[in-house]
Amino acid sequence: MNPILIHEVGPRDGLQAEAAVVPTAVKLDWIRRVADCGVDIVQVGSFVRGDKVPQMADTDELFRILVPEGHRALLSGLVLNEKGLERALEVGVSLICLGVSASDTHSRKNTGMGTEEAQRRIIATALAAKQAGRRVQVSVQSAFGCGFEGAIPEARVLGIVAAYLEAGLTSISLADTAGHAYPEQVRRYVEKTRELDVAAEVTAHIHDTYGLGMANAYAAMEAGAAAIETSFGALGGCPFTKVAAGNVATEDLVHGLQRAGRRADIDLATLIAVARDVATHLGRDLPGRVHRAGPIQP
């Protein structure tokens, strides 16, 4: 397998559905520690309306504090529309993430737009971000299935991928928003995306709703994915999908990689400590394994 990048999405995907808002100072502590422990990218937040997603209301403030500090990891932010891009550019986001749901129902619940309209606007917004000199990642959400619509036709997913590639957007995340993916499907979609364009850099965003999260992450890596998006403690879940469930735990994936002699540059102890602190702050057990069981020593 090729070297794999770790994109920590806990501060955004992990927290977005939490009922109690996490104080900004607490978020900053978690983000700083993760951003300096060796993971490659940390998604700080999303540029959405604070009244719709209260956990993300301080995203602009977080970036204003974190960007000037300079951290080992690249800091990313999720943008849903043109207004979100304006905010992201204003606060100096380095990697701007945007997405289109292959499920028309999920797209309308998440963005208020159907898939076709969302695709046009997101591609235009992504190109504007590139023109502004920012790195851009585009995603296909609900790529492997939808809690509302069920199976999503493969041709629809690959059609969105092809539209991205035709626009020159080659960093593409295939997102298992509903957690419906299975390893053979993940492997096939990653391979077909790379076949469409040799320049495509594929990221897999995997949810563990039905227990196949880690298997799907490894299938993506074996098929040539460049990055996996994970969350501390396996926290997370889209509030606009039918059955929300957590991501693959960052510390679990890193633990597995390190047992195979990979990504020894990441400080696993820090990831475990952050996951434990998140669980303590939220007052409940999190789905991740390694922060509870402890790592297997080499």
C-alpha cells in the first residue's frame, strides 16, 4: 500500500451533532494537540449558520486564532456555498473542502438544494477557491448508499466524480455518509475513480454505522486511496442523515498502521489522550477502541 495521509475530522464531523456546545477554549486545546502530533490535516470546523449547527458557530474564531500560530498539520474547513467560501478565505483557511451528495434527499436536507443544483454551485465555488490560491478537496457524499434513498446508483456517483475531474478538481473524497459501504464496494469505487484520471487523489471518509468502518478504510488504502478521514474517539455522524453514527477512530487506525510499521511519525499517545479527554468532557464512552483498551506495545 502507498503512504497514507490522515485527515482528522473530529473537530468538525465529530462535534457537529453534539447537543451541548463545546467551549472554544476546549476545542482549541484538542485541535492544537492533534495538529502537532503528526497527523497530516485537521478539519477545524464548517462555515455554516451557527443557528443551524451551533457547534460550528465559532469556526471563524478558531481559524483566526489557529492560523497565525502555525501548526504541523494543514488546517481544513468545510464550505457549503459561496458565502461559506467568503468566510473561509477571510480567515485564511489553507485547505477548503466542499461536497455534493449523490442522494438528492440528503442533499436537500443538508444544503436545501438538489444534487444537480448543488453540483453546479459547488464546482463553481471550488474553482473560485482554487483561483484564490487555496488547496481544494471536493467530495461525493452518500457515495455508498443513503439512509433515505437506499442504494445509490454507481453511475450517479461516478458521474459526479467525472464532473469534478473535468473541471480540474482532482482531490476527491468518497464519503460514506450513511455508513452503508462494504469493502468490495469501497475498493471498486476507489479504483474506478483512479481509472478515470491518473492524477486523481482519492480520500475515503468512512462511517462505522454498521460495523464495517475499519474494513472499509483498509479496502480504500489497498485500492490506492491517498488519505483516510477519521475522528478522535470515533466521534461523529451527519445530523442530516437518517441514522447518524461515528467515524473510524483516528487512534484506532493509527494504532493499526503502526503495528504494521507505518506512520511511526504520529504520536499515538497524544491521540489517545485527546480521545480520552473528549470522552471525559462529553461525559460518556466513545465508540473508539484503543483509547479505552490501551495500545499494544511493539
